Amino acid sequence: MGICFSGWEFSSPKALDSFEGAPAPALYCFSIIDTRCTPLPFLPLFFGDTHAGNALDVYHEAVTRWRSLGGMARDLYISVAYVPQLSEDERRNEGERLVSKYETPLNRSASVSRV
């Protein structure tokens, strides 16, 4: 079962450390478990986009910093929505729309370079 954000069907959240990259252009979401969220208990923290075949660096300094923010992001999960039909600009714009709608705190407090 996947997770839906603003009409986009993302994959089921899985531990960030097990993410090996996206085989196609994609939007991605970092989240943490939060039982107040429904229908699935995942709170989105960061939205981004990636090119085909690029691995997300789980040791990137921003990811490491997020994990040390007072436990807020110590157990990060990732969900991916494959969007090969979108151009690079469209993916970036859609990512920005998701950030705006969900007011994801990690998009505001730190950045990670596009992967």
C-alpha cells in the first residue's frame, strides 16, 4: 500500500538507509512515523526530486544533521513517486507545490542538493 500526497501516489515508506536510488525520474518524500497522521502514520518532513538512476546520499551532511535534530528525524523513511512524464522543471515545480501545501519543516530549515 502506498501513500498519497496531493494526488500523487508515492511508494510505501521504507527506511531511508535501504533506499538505493530511483530508476526513473521521481519525486521523493522524507517522513517520520507520527501516529497523529491519517490514514497512514507518516508525517512528511521534506519533498524533493531526483533524476533517473541517481542514488540519494543517505550520508549527505543535511541528512545527518536532520537525524541529530533532537530526535525529530532520527528514523527517516522515504517514499517515491515515479514521474517520468514530467520534465525536470515540472518535477521541481511539483516538489515546490508539495512543500508549500504540507509546509515541510526540513525544506525550510536545511537543504539537500538535488540528486
